[in-house]
Amino acid sequence: MQEDSRASSQQHGCQDESTPLLARNHSLPDRLDLDARFKRWTEAVANKFKRNPNSNRSNQPTILISVFQKSRAAAAAAADHPTSTPPSPSPSPDFTHADLDSQLELVRHAISQGVYPKMITTGSSGSYFVKARDPLTHQLTTVAVFKPKDEEPYGNLNPKRQFLRRYAWWAMGRPCLIPNFSYLSEVGASYLDRRLDLNMVPRTELVSLSSPSFHYAYSDRIAYEHAKQPLPEKEGSYQIFLQGYVNASDFLRSNPWPSRPRSLMLQDFDAEQRAHRLSRKRERARLRKCGIAIKRFLLCRHGVTDLVAVDAADLEPGPETPESRRGVAASEDPLSNFSWTPALMSSFRLELERLVVLDYLMRNTDRGLDNFMVKPIDPTHVKLGAIDNSLSFPTKHPNAIRQYPFGWLFLPTDLIGLPFSDSTRQHFLPILSDPDWWIETVNGLRELFQRDPYFDPKRFEQQMSVMRGQGWNLVQCLESPTEGPLELCAREKQLVKQEVVTVHEAEVEKAE
């Protein structure tokens, strides 16, 4: 055997024993063959995991396992009551994008004529009443509320609470919310209102405006006043103004709920104010207005002519009242000759239940009795308007130190403590239990929130986890005929997270 091996070695002309072992075992054809095999293997692996950028949607998971399933209780309720209560009229009915563009032209024209947006003295950020002339009557009216992004509580150009914002920023704000997100929260609340078919939140969109009454950086102000350069436009939320509506707190003070004496109602309102740590004393309000006026004058944020132009354009004279502070003319006061009837009480309760669902779903951390509005429509219907939704969509549930309670929890028990009505359950259960509705709603909110230059997908997913958890609690509560708003708020806080995992088909069939 050894001889045959040596003969075979000599016959094939192998290298001598001084040649390295690797060189002896891998001749040139062998190396080329190995390289070709390795190249084919790498190409096969690459083709296996290669993704076509034009087919991203086809690569999305086609099988969805969700905690939200079509509610059997909703189907049974719909079968028993095929006709439900029709949706209430919208605060801004049929307001299309074309109407918005037309109104913005009127607003910009009014600003060019010296009718500047007027700052709202209340609140912790820069927000403005926007005015324009009616094309038919040529009267000057408030048409919207504009909240610039850079004048939010954490904005660099916030004209209010500058000392606290600079030196005590660590004690301000709400840790469960994203800073400088208020303008998108307003737009998101309007979108969610349309998705729920509530018609409670006035139409709100993102627009850009510029006005000398806004707060600008020193360099921009100097360039405008001395070099006559135009002021840069500010992006912010533009919410249609509610004409004829009254603050809910003022409305219920003037017209107490029939089952609650006026003295007890006032005690309830005081408790609600203490819970939100707000002050409503007019003396302090006047001092705050004087302080703001002095500060604006000393810091040269407005010239004298600008202030005069704003006051001259204001066509709502007279003493300050709760209605005029909210921009409602005294002649349009809906409180005159109002008295509660069984039909009005039922309508108010149904509207309040819709507001409860909206606030709970987006976890509004600032829903007091002073930031939703009331308007009697006719002798049998009352309409609520949900304004000031800038502190919604948190990234986590509020902690035990600051719970941010809902203001409507302080209303009389026979108004807020009863179970949800059949009409409310029939309206919301088919919507909130539909997984397709959740997919479309989350995608729509993502498109809106992505307009923020600092959009963070992880933060957004945290916001949606909170909202899904709130929706899960809502579905469970609405499926029970004995639970209402009080039981809803007493439920344990939930988070519903979304994950994409790869599972075997047999596991999917078993899960289904």
C-alpha cells in the first residue's frame, strides 16, 4: 500500500515535502472552485433575505392577533335597537380645507390692515384670538384660536412665566407629556374626534401665521421695526372659534343642576379648582393682566400703535364678563331664559358621556370645568364643545403624585355616576372593538405627529400604548351594563403594546 501511494504521488507530479501543507492540499483549480461555491452561497443567502423596497406593504404582516375583537355585546345591542341616536351637530359643521384656506386669506388680510391677533391672558403659553371681517356683514369677529409652537409652555419664545421656565424648569411641566407637543395634541384631538364621529372638538389644523402681536426673537423684532423686513411665520394649531358657546363652569353656576342645590354646586366647583391648583379670583386676574402689560411695554414687544390697533379693532366693548373673556358677545348670551327640562337634562347627559369617552381615550390631563363649552341648541338639545386639548396623548400614565383628575368627576352623582346609556354603548362599542379602526387611527395619528421635526417613533409607540390601554378599559366598561364614568376611572391602568413577531402557522391557527 505504501508503494502504491508513493507511485501515485510521483505519477501526479505532487510537490516535494518542502512545500507547505496548505499549498499542497489546495491547487489553483481547487481554490477557484471554493471561491465560486462561496460566492454562490453568499448570493443565495442575500437573495433569501433581500427586501424589495417597492413591496414594503406586501411584506407587512397579513395576520393580526389583537386584543380588540368585534364586540358581541355591540352586535346584540344593535340588533335590539337598530335605530340609534343621530350624531349631534358639529361645532364647525362642514368646514372643509377650502373653507380653511378662504378663512386664512381673510385673517392674513386683517393682519395686513392692522387687526392683529389678541393674546389670551389666561393659561401658561402664548395663545391668541384671531379676528377677521365677515365677507357679508363686514363685521369684525373672532374666527379662531391660534397657538404657535414656539410659544408653548416649554417653547423658547413663550411670553409667560419666563423666570420659571429659565430657572425653575425642573419644577414645571408634566413628566408624562412630550415637551413642545401641545400644537400637535390639539390637531390629534380633532382627528380623533372625527374618527369617533363625535362632533365635539372644533376643527383644528396646522397652519402658519405671522403678526406683530406674536412674540419674536430680538433680532427678528429689530429687523422688522428698523429694516422693514417681514416677520417670519409661525407654525401652530389653528382651532375654529366656537360662536355662542359658554364656559361650562359659568353655565352651571348660573344654571345649577336641578338635583344639586346651588351652595353644594359651588362647593363642588371649589373642590375641582383646588384639585387642579388653579385660581379664579378676579383680583389676581387683573393684577396678572397689569403685570403682562407692563412687561410687554418694558421689553418692547409691542409698540404703542400696535396696542392701539388691536384695541380699536375689538368690536366687543363693555365690562368684562365670563362670556367676553371667552370671546362670546353679550348679545349672544345663551344663558338668557334658560331652564332645565327633562329633555335638556337627557341631552346634556348624553353629550357629557361622549366627552368622557373622548377625554379618557386620549388621556386628557387638563380637562377642567373651565375648558369645555356649553350651548343650548333648541328647547330639547344642548351641545358641548371640547376645547383646549393641548395636554393629551401622554407617553405614560400619570403617577400617584399628580393624577390630573378629570374635571367632570366633580359633577353631581346623578349626572356622572349613572351607568353609560344604551345610546353611548351602541355608538362606541362597534368602533372601539374593531381592530381595523385601531390600525387606521394609529396610522392617521402617525402621519400627523410625523410633521414634528423631532418626531420619535419610540415616543409615539408609548403614546399609542397608553391610548390602546385606555381603549381596552373603555371596551370592557361599555360591555358591562352596570358601569359608568366613575367605574371607568376606577379601573386599573393598562398598556397595550404592539409587536411584530414571526410565528409558525400552526401557532397562529392555535391562537385563533
